[in-house]
Amino acid sequence: MLKKTLLGILCLAILIGTFMGVPLIPKANAAIDSDDFLKASGKVIRNHSGTGDIVNLRGTNLGGWLLREDWMSPAGAVDEYTLRRKLISRFGEADTQELLNAYHDTWIQASDLDNIKNLGMNVVRVPMYWEDFMNTDGTMKPDSITFRKLDWLVSEAGSRGIYVILDLHGTPGADCPWQSCGRENYNQLWKNATFQDWTVQIWQRLAAHYKGNPTVAAYDLLNEPLVTMGEGENSSQIQQKMQFYNRLYQAVRAVDPDHILIIAAFFDWYAAYPPSTYGWTNVVYETHHYNFTNYDDWNLTNSEIERWLTDLANYQAKWNIPLYAGEFSFGQNDLYEKWLSRLNALNASWTNWSYKVKGGGNWGYYINNNNPSPNLDTDSKSTIIEKWKKFSTDNFTPNTTLQNIVKKYTTAPPVPETVYSIKAVANGKYVSADNYGNNPLIANRDAVKEWEEFKIINNPDGTVSLLSMANHKYVKADLNQQGKLIASADIVQQWEKFKLEPLGDNTYALRALANNMYVCADLNQSSPELIANRSSVGGAWESFTITVAP
């Protein structure tokens, strides 16, 4: 039996990772096989059907591909539904399908999956549109149309070690009133029983087709479901939505009992029910995060991020569920870092919106394609195809700054689930991130509760960082406060790194990289706050025991 103390292995990063049950370096992008089948397990996702390592899905959305939005892709200033009506009225069904195939073959190619792999990502969310499955009379289209690109994607992604989330982005009748759901200002799924039946049938078909496929990480049942034309939902509307979710859940589970199902908390957590309501298992809850009030307002976005992160942590704990931030975009790079770092600290999965966009900003990893969209009313079939061919990714500009930021967080190992307590040898008291982490760390507690719990994060350079469970922030030696330790950092940089040095008798010293000083619990203070201000270890004041929290 391993003792509760960290023993000497905490000083060896590889052994630390092994002790915590988490690999120090994430699995390389080898081809996905049956051992990699994913399952929700408590607050995390694990491979080996839920019995293996923690797997945090970190990647991007393939937006604008199977469902076009004009702001991000060359849709000809219309939504997906209208685009198809225009093409069919001019060219007929067969030639329209040829046009759609030409676009699909251009927007996402094998080289794009290589780009995604090189960004360190291990998942893509693919927004799907219902008319790739069904004709408008409700009859199913053949597999040669329906699965032409989906099967290609699953095969190519899986060979690169990339999971695929299947996202029904546009349902029959549309489940939200925006262009992103396929038909703008419509939103008739919730009023039309036929549309609801068709949506169930589409998911039954998908579940039967991909049952047992380990590359498919999850089924994202509904994208941004909203039972209104844009305003918030009342309790009866939320109940209607969740009852339809339960119908989809039961229909899919009857065909495929094994894949993760994704449930949207949209607009926010108040608009969803916990899985215990219907006895759901193997589910992940998804949130979307945008500051549409003022995208460029740093202060507003920062305050929203703090609120979102607090809610994510609270519902993860209260509902015992894995988290998935399915869409987000921020114009400020420092807030992008804060968001990704804190999501990783929660072992939340995430996919930004989106891989590529024709415009600029931080909406994509490839941006600024100024080629003209086709005129769907006047351009010939060949002209439409030629214009669409200008939207392969090699005609976009790499958003290098964002790519380099994100790479730091795609490759970070999962945070261990084990939490630890730290006791000062100086007075035998536990260290607390007092006042929900707002005050400096202090050694004054007789028992361990949430404020006295920390996760130990192994950094690639052999240092460790402390993640406080009081507020899910990193502990730093704050040189603006004379080196006092406080859990206030959103990301790990120099001030958040420590060397853990064994002193014998299962005690350790913490040396802060911020100033190369040792952390001390100074009993000469009226309250023994922890401060990195000692040039050497002189005795009990610089000594700490670290044990698994009771």
C-alpha cells in the first residue's frame, strides 16, 4: 500500500504522474482503437470504456462545413436552408448535390486534420445539417450521401488520434431561431411533432451506424436548443425541452447503449435539468460562451469568464458530471489563456468556435479569406464551384498568435483527481486558502475542508504548481505582496511554480521560482501566513507535510 504521504516520488515528475494515475505527457496522436472508447466517469471522461486514464477533449469546431453560416463561410448571404432551396430551384437535386459535394471537399481536407493534429488537439466537433440525412418529405437519403463525408472524417480523424463529436447543429424545423441552426427566424422544431419525429429518426440512424466506433467520442444531440425566438425560457418551456432531450436519450440508448450523450445547458444552467431527473447515465453537459454584448470589452468579458467558471465548477460538483465548453471565442488573447487554463484545471473538455472563418479576429485558427462568395441567383454551376474552391485553407491566413497560445493548453496533461492537504510543521496546522482564496495562504486550521484542499500539478519543467479547491485558481508567490502565497492566478507562469524538496521524515520544503526563496510559516506573525522569503531551510518553519486529503 502506498502511504498517504507523497514520499520522495513527488520530486520526480514522471513518478508523480504515475502515482496520481495520470500520465505526465498525454498519449501521442496514435490511431484510435477499441481501447480508447470513451465514457463519462463521475466528473471526468475516461478511456477504456470509463476505467482508464482521464481524457480531456481539446479541439475545435469544423464550423461552416456541413452547415454554412454566411458570416464565416461563402454561403451567398443566406442560411443553409435557403442556400439549398436556391440551388435546387436552379439546378435540380442531382446537380445541387454535386455542388454541395464540391464545397464539402474543399472546406475541410485531410491537410486540415493534419493542422489540427499539429495544434496538439485530440477532438473535432462536426456540426451536421438534417438535410444530409433526409429529404424534405421525411424520406431518408442513401448512405452514399448521408455518410459520404462523415465516414471519411471519422476514418481520417481516427487514424490521426483525433476523436469526433457528432453535433446535430441544424435539426428539421430548426431548434433555435438563428442562422447557426440552419434556418433563420424559423425555430419550428418545438411546435411541430413531425419535425420532432424526424429528429429522433436521424439520431437512431446515426446511433445504429456508429455504434461501437471508438473514434466517435459523443453524440451532441441538439445545438443551442431554445424554445423561444431569442428570449429566455420560462419553466414550462425548459420542461418541454428537457422532455424532448429525454425522448432523444431513450431513442439513442435503445440502439447504442455505449456512446456518451451530450446535453446542452443553454442559454445557461438554469435551462437544464440534472441527469438524476431522468436517470441518465454516461452524459456530459455542454455550455457555450460568448460576450455578445460587447465582444471587445475586456472588463465585461473577464467578469463573464469568472461567472462562467464559477458556475462550471459548482454544477460539476453538484451534478457529478463532466463539463464540455463546446463553443467560445474571445477577442483578447490574455483572456483566451485564462479561459483555457481554468478549463483544464476543471478537467473540462473544450472546442473553440471555429477552425476557420472567412473574416478576421480570433474567431478561427485560419482567417481573412477575402475571395468573393458565389452569387446563387446568377452564377453558373461551374462558376459557383470555382468560387468555392478558393476557400480551401491554403487561401486563408494562419492566426499564428492564437495557434501558439492554444498549443500550450492542448498538450497540458489532465489535472489529477486526488486532492491533498498541506500541514505546517511549525505549528501542526493545515494550510488554508482563506476566504475562498481571496486572502493569502495561512497555516491555522485544525481540520481539512475545501479551503484546505489542493491539487498538485506537474509542470513539464519538473516544477509543481498548487491548484486551490477553494476557487480553482493557482497559488502564486506574489512578489507585489513581499512573496506571500495567494491562490489568485488564472494560469501557470513563473510565480506559480515551486520546487518540492524532500527533507526526510516525510516532510518537504517549497522553493518558489518567483524569487528562488523557500516558503515559510512564520510564527512571529500574529497570523502565520505563508511567505516565500527564506534563503535556506532553517527548521520547522520551512517544513511541510503533504498528505492525501481525508
